[in-house]
Amino acid sequence: MSGVSVSKGPEGATRSADDLVVLSEVNKHFGALHVLQDVDLTITRGEVVVVIGPSGSGKSTLCRTINRLESIDSGTITIDGKPLPAEGKELARLRSDVGMVFQSFNLFAHKTVLENVMLGQIKVRKTEKKAAEAKARALLDRVGVGTQADKYPAQLSGGQQQRVAIARALAMDPKVMLFDEPTSALDPEMINEVLEVMQQLARDGMTMVVVTHEMGFARSAANRVVFMADGRIVEQASPEEFFSNPRSDRAKDFLSKILHH
Ligand SMILES: Nc1ncnc2c1ncn2[C@@H]1O[C@H](COP(=O)(O)OP(=O)(O)OP(=O)(O)O)[C@@H](O)[C@H]1O
Ligand SMILES: [Mg+2]
């Protein structure tokens, strides 16, 4: 890309202004279990990275370290050039730069859909109530649930709730959105309505990290597929390259299982 300044990072590695999320030699243990092993991953602005791999390979942990829901034992993680702070207000602000959507929708059950999408804007971003409401309504429209604004989460279908969760994350104007198996808990007929919202986000240029088993989404929306096994990034390639020509035995084995069942 032209006009991109390239500078040397603190470790002397080449760093580009287009790099948004940079993990460098990240290690994480749960007790004796080494769940992230020397993970190096750079996500550039506007890139859509799909993370796949067997159960227990560390995909969720990877996502959770990026917004510091999990601490790391060694290595560095920077968001837009800034290292992740350990705690406090700075962490809250940085965390809100990273939108996260989980398998379980995690909406506040005792708040309406509209309130769910307003809350973070008011508390963290200090947005005026009126402006927060206008933005929440616009985002709910954008994900196709504008008419549900005054209902409570339990009154919505799973697919609708997940779209509210996406709107809530977007309300914080995140620099990057992380999705951890956002459609895994949904009935089949609701999966597409959520994937379509994600496809649109990708087309609009949002930087996204998506853990998913939806290989159709990976093929059509991802710029890059990252394959993890045993806490390591085993290989990464464009979806065309990865699906037609996986190089490692682990990836071949994984693909044969998920594509032929
Ligand atoms: N809080 C925790 N305490 C202890 N071990 C954990 C914790 N969270 C995850 N693990 C372990 O770390 C490893 C990686 O888990 P992680 O949830 O990141 O895998 P995953 O790739 O997301 O798997 P799945 O596809 O099943 O969601 C697993 O062995 C898991 O049991
Ligand atoms: Mg997981």
C-alpha cells in the first residue's frame, strides 16, 4: 500500500502504521497447560482474519487476551501502536476499542434492547443520553432489529439477540471486532442472519477477528485464515490457498473432519 509509514518497533521489528493489532511472542499458561505458545500475529486495518482449529487449541484464549479478559505471561500485545495497559481507566478505554461478541450473547437481561446498546456509550464513552439513543437506534436498524428496541433480550430469538450484541459492540466505535463462535449457539435458520450482518461489516471495512466453524463465511469474507493447534499458529494463508492446499498434516486432518461431516 502506498503512503504507509514503516518504522522500527521497540524490538527492532518492522512495523507499519497499517498494523492495528500486533501480538508478539505471546505466551499464556493455565497452570501446567501452555495454551498460547509464542504466538505472533499482526492484523492490519480493515483485515478480516478467520481463526480456526480443533477444540482446545487456544482460539478463545487468543481472543480474550486481545482485549485483556485474560492476562498473558510473556510477549506483547499492542492495539493501534499502544501496549495493553494492565488495569484501570486506561484499560477500560482500550477494551472498548476492541468489540467482542461471544457465543452466548451476554446481553443485560433486565435492560431493554435499546438500553443494552446505550449503556456502554454513556458509561464508558460519556456520550449524552440523547446522542446515545440516536446512535443505538441507528445501529439496531443497521443490524435489522430496529423494531425490537423496547423489548427485553429474552423476548428475542437467538439470532436477534446476537445482532443486538453486535450493535452493542459497534456502539463503542471499536477499532477492531472480535467474534468468538458467534453463531455456534444458534438454531440453523438464524445463523445466516448473523453471518450476513458480519459480511456487511467486513464489506464496510471493519477490522475483524472471527473464530468460527462456518467455512462458507471464511471463504467469502476472510482475507486470511489462521489455523491453530495446541496453542500455536500452525499455518496461515488466504482462504483459497488454505482450503485448496493446506500444508500441515494437522490442518489437512482438521479440514477433512469439518468438511466431510
Ligand atoms: N480459565 C481456564 N482455566 C484453565 N484452563 C483453561 C481456561 N480456559 C481455557 N482453558 C484451557 O485452555 C485450552 C485452550 O482453551 P480455549 O478455550 O482457548 O480453546 P478453543 O480453541 O477456544 O476451544 P473450543 O473450540 O472448544 O472453543 C483448553 O485446553 C482449555 O481447557
Ligand atoms: Mg473457544
